[in-house]
Amino acid sequence: MNIEYVTEDDKEFWFQFDSHISVEEFLDKISRKMGYVIFDDDKRVGLLRFNLFWDNTPFCTMLFVDWNLQGKGYGKMLMEHWENEMRSKGYGMVMTSTQVDENSQHFYRKLGYQDAGGLLLNLLGYEQPMEMFFVKGLR
């Protein structure tokens, strides 16, 4: 296994699984080193991207592992790599979120994340499940 910062060479792989950001935002993730790709035998198998919530708290905004490879520890490795890097940069806490109807909430709890509330946005007739937020101390 190898985890590297996302580069332009990862663009095609990245956008197979992450259609939530623009190309400009993807390029920003590259320049700011705010994304990772995990490799297994030189094959890209997953990704993680983040930003800073409130401009001071690392927030994992996307974690994805190829559907056929889930359950093999890649997601855990990505999260631990990210947490360790954030700890080394002096951050004391990290955050993430998921919708209440997604199973990933159980994954985050297994990694030591604690429930921190939710947000329900029903705007202009667009309804979606509540977004659950999770926090984890790094100290």
C-alpha cells in the first residue's frame, strides 16, 4: 500500500468517484495538498479529500474506496494517514460527516469519531437526509 498526495495524473481516477467538485477545485486540492490517493500494487483504489472547517479545523469532505475493494482496510488506512498528518501539523481535532442513511457512520464510529450533531437542509423542494457530523480529538 502507498498513499500519496493527489496529482494531475490522478484526475481521471478521481472524477470517476468524485463528481462533487469542479476541475478548478480539484486543481486547488493538488496545489494545497488537500487530497490523497491510495495505491495497491500501483493501482489506484481510493481517495480522500479535505478542507478546513471554520478555516482552522480539518474536515474530511470525501472518502471513497472502489466499490469492489471496500472492507479491505483501505478507508481506514486513508483516514489514519490523514489524521496522523493533521496531528503532525498541530491540529487537535478533525471532523467529517455523512448522511444518516449511509452506513459509513458506523465506520467513523469504529475509528473513534463521536457524533457531534446534524444539519437538515430542505431548500426549494430539494430534500435530502440529515447530514451527521463527527469529531475526533487528535491529542
